[in-house]
Amino acid sequence: MNAAERDELMIRMDERVKTVFNKMEDFDTMFNNHLHHHESWENDMKTQLRWGMGFMATIIGGLIAAMRYI
């Protein structure tokens, strides 16, 4: 292998390494966005659950008060 072939091979290897690292950065961004999506979904579910439980407690409290009144 002469110097020109070696230099060309090194350039190709360098381009492949850059491509792999760029794809890893894209994957990292995608994965972080995916995690953020799940965290926001979980927070929405917790908020809805709290409101639902509050609503149910209000209804049950009202029914208990109505039963005592009757």
C-alpha cells in the first residue's frame, strides 16, 4: 500500500467515524425527546388522576351528607 492509498483509506475511515458520531448525536436527541414525551404524559396522567379523585371525594362526601340529612 503506497502513501496515496493509505491517505485515501484514512480519509474514508475518518468520514465513516464522523457519520457514526453524527448519527449517535441524532439518536441522543431523539431519545431525550422521547423521554420528555413520556415524562409529560406521566405528569398529565397524575394531574388527571388527582382531579378525578377530588371529584369522586366530593361526590361521595355529598352522598354521605345527603344520607345523614335524610
